[in-house]
Amino acid sequence: MHIPYNKPKMKSKHFTSLLVICVLLIQNLFAQTPNFNFTQTCFGSQTSLVATSSLPDSAISTWQWDLDGNGSYEMSGKSIISILISNDTVPVKLKITPKVGLADSITKNVIIDPLPQVNFIANNLCESRAAIYISQSIITSGSIAQFLWDFNNDGIVDDNSNDTVSYICGPAQTYVTKLTCVSDKGCSSFTQKTTTVYPNPVAAFSSANTCLGNTTAFTNSSTAVNPDYYKWDFGDGNLNVASGNTNHSYASAGNYNVELIAVTQAGCRDTALSVVTINSNPAASFQFSGDTTFYEGGTVTISVAGGAFNYAWSTGEVSNSISVSQSGNYSCSVTDGNGCFTNLATTILVHEVPDTIVVLGVILTPNEDNINDALIIQNIDAYSSCDLKVYNMWNDEVYSTTGYKNDWEGKNKNDGYLPAGSYYYLLNEKIKNEKTITFIFFATSCIFISS
């Protein structure tokens, strides 16, 4: 009986088994395929890291973690929870050491979302006024999605709209204001500051109505804590910055809206408004009942026209008019119901009555050519009762008048022109010494042209 020989077949099976074992050993030595997963969190929050590998956990001896990339392993374990201390990305290294074989490692960037760097300023922190809060917050990557304002730190968000907001301040006191910023990744941080709300000044002033040409006085009665300055607007285009009382002169009469702004060093302000009236001075003038130049014995009445006023004359009289018979300067202060006044002045000239009468000419040619049409006697106005009589060559009186006014044109008593010929006339007047003097003039060449 022949028995087959199978020994070579047994050698093949052993070789295969040995090959499988070698492959497994090589996998244990070089094919761990280390990796890890992480949760993307905000800076300052805990990050979970979980290791993975192609080896079963039972084949692994240690999991080691270098969390800051400095070459040292700070933690160990397949799953760890840590707070990474850097913003943005952190190079984390995982080293896996198997129970059999060589260790292997992997380095990955773990993303840590940055927190907003929160800051803000506040302007116009004045009681009961609208303060302006301005965020100056920044973030290194991404953007800030929300601004949550708590103006009095009571835990309630007062405004969540924008980086710049308005808020009506409460009473003057100290508050704690909190601003929380949230990034587009949901990362949030906050800051809080002590904000002081300052009291408002109370602007007030007084003034009296005045007359044009006078200075108007303004009395500042404002109350303010730590005042900075006061600004005046006089309503006529002129401004002034004065710390207290001030004066102003207006160029024309009228009503003016005056404004005073009181400002404190904290920037709080208040405004006071008032109307000041600048009254016109009386529109008065002198009127005269006659000439302002005349001879002794005459008078002129000076009257004030323009309205009902109070009068104060330089003569001491207080009536509307005075009668003047002497040379001099005369004035009157005219005051209206507003206390405004106008000063009027004039000069009256009274001439001395001359002792003689001078005849300018005795050639009469009354033909209406304005040359020798009337008998003209110089200074006739000085003789208020001058009598004129005219006679012909046969001594017949042909004309006579009392108070001659240089107006005889060669007419007779019947208002007809005298015939051509020679005439003479007599002037009779009382002069200063109360004596009566008669002047006789012979018209040797007085020729009249009848009409």
C-alpha cells in the first residue's frame, strides 16, 4: 500500500501564519492612524478633545496631549477637557503609544473663537438729557453681532440695537453702566464703568426796556455747579461770551429775542429766552410862530410838535410852548411815556432897532418887471408902526397907510395908478427913545407910469 507524502503542504500553512503575524506586527508598529476631534469654543471656555485611532483602545498604552505646542505633554487620556489659553488657533499635538509597537502623533490647529474686547465712552451725561453712549469694542476676527447695554446695571438690557445709542439720563448721581458684546460666533464678554450724571445749570437773566441810544444792561441770575461759560445772543446778530452781567447797545429800535446759554464744565447746559424792547426816542420838533430873527419889541412862540410829551425848557417852563423876545439859545428836553427823550435846541436872534430909516431908492416904475415896482425902505421890519403918507406937488395927499410893509406900488387911495410926475412922502415912526421922528423925502425924479 502506498502512502502519499504530505509534508511540503504543512510547511506552506506555517509560512502563511507567520506572514499574517508579521503583517499584524507591522500594523502595530506603523499604522495607528492617530487623530482627534474637538469642540470649537470661545476663548476662556472649556474645549473637549477626543482621540481616535485605527487601533482598539485595548491595544493602546497612553494618549498624551501637548496643548500649547511647546513640546511638553500637559494632559493624558483618550478624552480630555481643557481651557486653552490662546485666541484664534492653537496647535494641539496628540501622541498615541501602543502596548506593542512604536508611538505615533498628529498635530492639528484647534480653533478658539476670540472674545470681543469691550470698551465704550459716554457723552452728555446730564440729568434728564439724552446721553450718547459709543462702543469702542473690537474683535480680532469675525464681527460683533450684538451690543447689549445696561445703563444702570440692574441686570436688564435697556438697549440692544447698535454700537452708538441714546439714553435719557436720570437724576444727577453715580451709576454703573455695563456693555456686553456678542460676536458672530456667539462669544461674549462685557465691561462696566462708573458713569456720573451731572446736574444741569439753570439759566436765567433779567433786563429792562431801554431807549434807543442807551446801553441795555443784562443781569445774569443763572445757577450752575462748576460753570464753564455763558453765551449771550442779543438777537441782533451780535454774540458775547461773558461770565456774569453784560451790557449791549442796539443800533435801532424794536423787539429783540435775547438768548442766554449757561454751560458747566461737565458740558451740561440750559437756555433762557426773553424779549427786550428798545423804544424809539420821541419824534418831536420845534415849530415857530414867526421868524427866529426879528427886531426888539417883537416876539416869537416856540412850540413842540409831534405828540403829547413832558417838557423841560431851558427857561424852566414845562408847557408845550414858550414866548421869546430876547436873543439866546433855547432848548427843550421832550420825554415820552416810555421815559425816552429827545433834546431840541434853537437860536433866537433879536436885532436892535436902528435909529435911522434908510430909503433904498425913490425911482418908481410900477410896470411889473420887478424893478422899482414898489417903494422899498431898508429895515422897515424894525418899525412896526411906521406911517407912510404920499403927496403930490400941490400938497394933496394921494396915499397913506399905517405899518408900512414896502408894498406901495404908486397907486392912489382909490387903488389906481398915479399919473407921471414928482411926489414927496413922509415917514413917521416912534423909535427906541419913544420919540417920534418924521422923515420927509422929496421925490424930485419920481416918475410914475399909469396903467
